[in-house]
Amino acid sequence: MAPKFSIRTLLGGLIAAAPGFLAAAEAQPTFPGDQIEFFEKNIRPILVESCQDCHGGHRHENGLRLDSRAAVLRGSDYGQIVVAGNPEGSKLLKAVKHAPGVEAMPKKRDKLSASQVAALEKWVAMGLPWPQEKEQAVGHHDKPSWQEHWAFQKVAKPAEPTLTKLKGEVKNGLDKHVAAKLEEAGLAFAPAAGRATLGRRLYLDLTGLQPTFEDLQKFVKDQSPDAVAKLVDKLLDSPRYGERWARHWLDVARYSDVDGYRAGGVDNRLPYSYTYRDWVVQALNKDLPYDQFITQQLAADKLLPPAQGRSDPSLAAMGFLTIGDYFLGDRLLQNDDRIDVVSRGLLGLTVTCARCHDHKYDPIPSKDYYALYSVFNSSETPDKLPVIGEAADKAAAEDFKSKVAVIEKEMQTFRQEVYGDIRNSARLKEYLVFARKALELQSEQFRGEAGKAKLRDRYADGLRDMVKRNAYVAKPHPVMLAWKKLSDLPDGDFAAKAPAVVQELTKPESPVNAVVKNELAKRPAPKTFDDVAGLYSDVFVTCINGKEPDNADWQAVRAMLMDGRSPMAVPVDQIDRFFTRKDREHMTQLENKITKLELTSEGAPQRAMVMLDKEKPADVKVMIRGNPGRQGEPAPRGFLTAWVARSSAKAADALSSPN
């Protein structure tokens, strides 16, 4: 079974370095002189004149270069383009022949002549002869080992230098290294700071605040050997210490009280960002161990028992992942931002460079980026953030709850109005009439026409899709068979031809669903298709309101309407998906009222801006050159492979050790 990864998967790789994984380039074969001459006279001119403007050293569209034999064999982002010795199996030849199913090449020049195509065929059949030449590196595998870089070396204690002139001024091991460099430069230590200067520096460094005159004088007059240590301890115990130094970490975490630009008038302020800020301050003031400081920010929800995990104050730490730009709801950019804050903030590595290509300098292939992307893509921020603390003022808390309840009731009432409007028989008839008229309209035109008809375009589109799937297919659904037959009649002759069609549809042996058949038999023959839409509207509304008899025919109608793809199956609490811009603006105004209350009311509870695992993981494939429309190989959830390899090797060594 494959290992299961979630946000906590990140934790295992944060403290290890990894071995290299460089692949040796395949040695270039040697070709006879006559084949090299053939290449120089017949092939290189074609490549230079017709191909290398787009597929050369300066520009390589789709990852394809045609300026070296190795690059030709390597192919494009989509795979191989030639098979040495096999012209028939080479995409390159199909492209220059303008064969169907392959993009014609060259794109910006005239089609190659028959003789040029023949020369390319002969070249491929020969095995792609190419003169020996030094190939330029194409990717990080051709570069020196990343492990040689100082940043990936184990921390080692340096040897202590030998001092001559400044030996007597050294007070600790660090001073020895400073003194050695000073001696090399012919310099000496600066004079010791005066007592008042030292006290002021300690206050500014540790709390960011100037000392009062009285506090400074107290330190100046304290001549005890541990005076400095006592002042440092006092300042470290001050709440101001955490407030000062939290600012540095909050910069790493890209802390903000807003989440970037929000369209549609949405209030972009974050009512609960302060809970993360306060958690960082408290963590520093409590001297929380660094490993706990990191793990809680990545996976606080995984470190707690299930019951406690819903309300523990440590959940506020997860703001590290969620306090970022909203990016107008763009999931790609949101996940990229989270990968960036984890990798740069905790590892000092620019992993997001690998979004579009293997990292040029570090051991981070693009697949590693998308393995991390899969981790965050399998997580989500809940609509209702967990409460981790109540307001101290109980009366203010009750006032806050009652005001929010009034607004939420107004929001639910509006949803009910929209829900009722689209399930009203007369309105549903309008939607069904429009669905038939707009059957083949493209999206932009469809939305425009729906707006003119004062219909909610997303709901209308859903109904159109339902009608298409059940009526306009080779074998229509029995419920929609009458719709299809009557829809085929031309509007000009509808009244004249409809009675005969209805008579045929209502025969006992007709395959039309009995509910529709009975309605057709009871009513006068339709004079226009609007009458047909009205019949179906009445049947559908009767069914979705639960007023139909419990028999197989009505159950068939219900099954079609309640299909997961049908807009009529959407419950009232999800009706927002059919909102128009005007609907959305009204709802936004109400939501902004709640946001304002959360920001200003003393009775608002404390909530943690958490990120939780989705019920179903959502792994992705590598997006070639960062383009979601160009899918590569799967990238299951995981951490950076170089770090995982190092961690695995260390674990294996530990397990095999006799100790």
C-alpha cells in the first residue's frame, strides 16, 4: 500500500539534507565520415534555417531543442519526437509531412520540400549521425553536485584559531574567531560600551523600547557580577520581548490583516488573523521549543486528540499556512504561496522555482513541487473556523450572537426566495422554454440571452444540460420522449401537427413515461411548444415538492430530476451557485456586516484560521511549464525527494546500528 501523506508529511523532511541523484549522460556514438558529411550538407542547413529559431539554444518551445543530437533524442515536454533508425515511428517526420493528428511544422516558414523531407528520413534511418561536439548542459543533472554547496554541508565546529595580540581580550569562544580576523586586518576590539549604553542596547535589542530613566539608572548602579544576566532575564520575561521578536517571524509568515484584493465588494479584512499573531507572540514569550514551534504551524490539528483538536488554542498556529493572499480564489496561486512560505520560510529553498521547470541550482525536480502541491491541494480551509476562545464579556458575547443570528436569518430568507423562485411552476416554464431556444448557444451568448430574459444563467444552463442529456440523445429518457418528439415540430406548423403526435404518444403501447402520457391525454393538444414546457413544468414541480403518488412512474421522474448533475437536485443551502451578480452583491453586503461585527464587537469569539485535510485526497499531475492544461506524470503527495532519501538513509543506519 502506498504511504499516506497529509500536511504532517511535510514534517519529516524539514531537518535533513539529502544525497545527490545525478544521472550520467549517455556517451555520444561515433559515425562514419560520409554520414557526418551528409548531415553537414543536407540536415544542419534545414535545422538552422527552418527549426532552430523556435527550437534552439535561446528559445525552445515546448521544451524542444534541435541544436544537438542529445537534445533531439531527449525530445519535448510531450515525449520523444524521433526514434533513431525508425523514420515511420518518428513524430518529427510526421510533423514536417503535415500528417493528420500532428502539429504541422515548421509553423512560421514554408513547408519543407520533398527532397528535404527525404533527407530527414534518410538521416533518421541512419541513426541520427551528428559530429562530436561539446554539448551545453540542459538541466540541473549536468551541473556539479549540489551537495558540494556550503548550504548543504553538515554544521561542524570550526577549529579554534591561535591568537597573539588580542588573546587577553577574549571572553568566550566566539570572541576568538572575531579576534583572529581583527588581528589579520591589524585591528583591535572597540572599547567596551559604557554601562548606560549597554543597558540601552539590551532594552532596544530585546524589547524594541527605550528604558525609562529610572530603569536605566538602576542598572547603571548595579555593580554585581550578574547585573547583565539579571537585566537580560528581566527583559526576556517581559511581554514586550515576544511582541518585538514576533514581528520578524510574522514577516517570514507574510502576515497581514487583509487577504489581498477581493472582487465584488467583499470585505478583504481578516477578522481572526490576530489569533495567529498572538500565538506567535505567546510562543516566544513561553520559550516554546523550536521543533514544536514549527510542527504546530504545519499540523497543529494532527498533534491533538480528536475532541481537543476542535477547540485547542494551539490551532491558531496554522495561520502560518492560511494567512496569505486570496488571489481572487485562484487555487493554483494559493497553493503556490503556501509552498513558498513553507520552503523559503523553513528551508531557505526557492522550491516554487520548480513550478515551471526543474530547479536550476538546487536538487528540486518539478515533480517534487507538484508532490507538495498535491499535499496542499488535498487540504482546505473550512467555511466555519473553529472557536478556540470565548469573549470574556458574557453580555457582549450574547449581543454579538444575537446580531449575527439576525443577519444569518436574513441571508437564509434570501436563499429561500431564490430557491422558491426557480422551483415555481410559472418560472420553471420560462426556464424550460429558454432551454429549448438556447440549446446550441455558446456560453457568452447564452449568458447574455438569459440575462435579457431575466433568468439566472447558471440555473438555466443546468436545465439546458439536463434536457440535452435526457431528450436530445439517440435513446431519449422515457420522461423526455414526448419533449423530443414535439420539439422536433417546426414552430410554424406546430398547432397543426401536434395533435397527431400527441395521439401517437398517448397510445397504450407508447414507451413514454405514464406520468407524462397521462398529462398529455388530460390536456388539450398543445398549440405551441410553450404549452409543452408548461406541462413538464407542472410535472416537475409536483414531483420535487413531494406531492406525487409513490409509484414506479413518478419514481422515474424523481430519479431524473434528482440526478447529481441536475440543477433541481441542489438543496437550498447550496443555492448560492446559481446566484446572479445582483444576488451575489446582496449576499456580500450581508456577509460584510458579519465581518464588521467580528472585527469590532468585544463579544466576538476567537477563531483559528486552520487548514484541514479533505475527505478525499486530490493529487495532481505535473503541470508542464506550470500550465494546468498540459498534464505530465502523476505527482502523489510527498516531500522533497532528496530530503526523503536522506531521511530514509539515516533511519536505515539507525535501525542497523547495534545501539
